[in-house]
Amino acid sequence: WAAPQRLLIKGGRVVNDDQSVEADVYVEEGVVQEVGPNLNPKPPSGLTVLDATNKLVIPGGIDTHTHLQFPFMGTTSKDDFYTGTKVGVCDHICPSSSKGNCAVSWFSHCNKQSGYPKVPACYLGSFKGFACCQKQMVLLQLELYLPYNTCTCKVYLADKESIKKLLAMGITGPEGHALSHNEDVEAEATHRAIAIANTVNCPLYVVHVMSKSSARMITNARNEGKVVYGEPIAAGLGIDGTNYWNEDWAHAAAHVMSPPLSPDPSTPDFLMNLLANDDLSVVGTDNCTFDTCQKALGKDDFTKIPNGLNGLEDRMSVVWEKGVYSGKMDENRFVAVTSTNAAKIFNLYPKKGRIAVGSDADIVIWDPEATRTISAKTHHQANNFNVFEGMVCHGVPVATISRGKVVYHDGVFNVTAGQGKYVSRPPFPPYVYERVKQREEVN
């Protein structure tokens, strides 16, 4: 796969996490060569020019949390590695997963669960542990004591006794899923993971922060100087768990995920405030799509509904709408939470997550004034419904450049399966480990 040799983005406002400047961007061989006003590279022949007048030029988005082509609960998620990687993603994987059909750059975490093969620490930029039951919490505790790099931890605990009681009462629908996942227990598990990580001075990245209580635990830990990062997801910022009580079973089941969406309708706004204030750090999606027929595997028992929903394609639009357009954050913070912070935490920066000389040409031209209405009828994911159905979003991508190649422009994709590139991540990112080293010296 050959990237275009020369590309010029003219007339836009280049937005990084720390500043915005009116500038052109010149790209050659997939790398940013110049950033400045009125660039005029020679010769003009063979030069592709994109007009970004009145638009923002931002680093390509990084989705830190997806599950593509994922076998789960007796079925496999609808989005494969081609449909899912039309945008830049990080996929949580088991060691045996294949990525041959990726369309753009990707990197991975390794799941660490009971029964999985041990992977030498030097090969892991990060690993993912689970705290969804007592056994896995103990496993996470043991793994944190090993010399790994940043741990990403998914915290959710279902009350088995509550499940039995709800089913016995005849509550078999999706609302039972929300009722059986106690927010207080989720917060306690989050607190325990933070405490263990802090004891051994291991950086902790808590994925899928869904509740006020769990978010407060992370906020308090960060205020105390602990090296912990929180990741809300697009769904948790854009919709809420009142959907579990919808009279349409298919609609309610479409929203089933773990941890569940909070039934408190004020939670999305609460989480967005923390994200805007740097109490939470990065937006992922936990994208794991199952269609209506797959969800129907649990039509008589909510515990058998495959967990997961969409978000990959709409993540940045939802964050812009609920964060920037609402006035909670500026364009620089938007870039930070959708791209730069992830690149720093997972040691991709400044090759990724920034537009600067020497950075990879992963770039989005973003129209802050345009609007679009999210719908399953027009989205490009493989699922037959969209949990953001009908949401009007201000802020629309006009063009996407991956490693110097225009892969999307004005509604048209130009990607093929297999053209993606694996991005290697050296261990011990300075953004995280300079703090860890300082803590060790002080203590």
C-alpha cells in the first residue's frame, strides 16, 4: 500500500491539545514535513491540495477500547476488522486474534485472564485485567504485582443473588441487567483496583467508567496524586440507562452492556464535566456490536443477552456535541480526550496524537459548523441499529488522512481490507512513568 507522495492541506486552523494556529500542513511520504502559514511546496505537479478554509485540522482520533470480530456469549460481534478500522482504533485482543483485514493503523492491549498464556512483560505496553467477579479481582491483584506496564482495568460486578431474585420474580427483560449491577459495588471494585495499583506503584487505566460513584473514586485518587486514568465511553456520555425500561424489548436490549448505562439521566452530563476538567482522561467506546437477532438470544433471560453496543463511528461527533457544542470544553481539550491523551498514555506520542513536523500524517479535517443526524440507515457500521439514533450532532468530519493517504473525503471512503499497519509501542511511556519514577524517589 503506497501513500500519496505529497499532500497540502490549506487554509485551516491546526488544533493540537495545547494550542490552535492558523496554518497549512504539508505532507510527504506519510509524514508531516511543514506546518505554517501560506505554504507553497514545489513543484506543484503531483501535489494533492485539500481546502480546509473555515475548518479545523486535528489529529486522527484514537479509540482506546473496541472489540471487533469478538466471540462472546455464543455469538460473534458484527463489526469485523475491516468495517471497524475505517477509523483509527486500539483493539482489546486475546493473544490469538487476527488483524489481517485492518483498514488503518491499529495497536492492541493484551487481555490477562485465567487460562490465557503468560506473555513476557517486556512485550506488553499495557495489559487488560478484569474485575467482574471475585476470582478475577484476585487474578488482577496478582498480575499487578508483576513488572508490567500500564494496566487497563475493566470494573463491573454483578450481584448473583440479585440475579436469582430478579429472575424468580419474573423480571427477565433488559431492565434486570441494570438492576443486577450495583453502582456501589462497582465503585468499591474501582477503589480496590486503585489501592492495589498504588501499593505497587503500577499505573492504572480504568476503562468503561459508567457511574458517578466510580468516577468519583478516580477523581479522588488523582487529587491525591495517584497515577490513575479514567476512560468514559461515548455511550455513557451521550445516552443513559433509562433505555432499559423502554417498552420495545429490542430497543432496550440494544443498550445492554457491562457495566450498564447508568439509569440516572444526569450521569452523562456529570461524566462530561469530569472529562472536561481532566478528572477523566480519554474517551473510548467499548464498541462491541450485536444485531437484534443476536440480542434475542436472551429474550427470556436478561443474563443471556450478548453485551455490547456501537460507538466507534460516532464517538468524536458525540463528544463534540455533548462537550464542545454544549460549552463544557474547548477544541483543544476535545483533541486531548479523543486523541492526544491516548497517544501519550500508550506511548504513541508524538508520532500519533499531534500535528507537528515529524508526526505521522493521521489527520482529520473537521467542520465545526456542519451538522448530521445519526441513524442506522446512514451509518457505516455492520449493525442494524444505532443507540444514538436521531441524535443531531454539530461537528462533522470532512476528510480523513491515514499515513498521508486520503481515506475518506466528502462521504466517500477509499480504503481496502489489509492496508492497515500495526503500530508498535515501546514500553514505559514517559508521560506515565516519569510520574512513577518521581513517586518512587519521593517515597
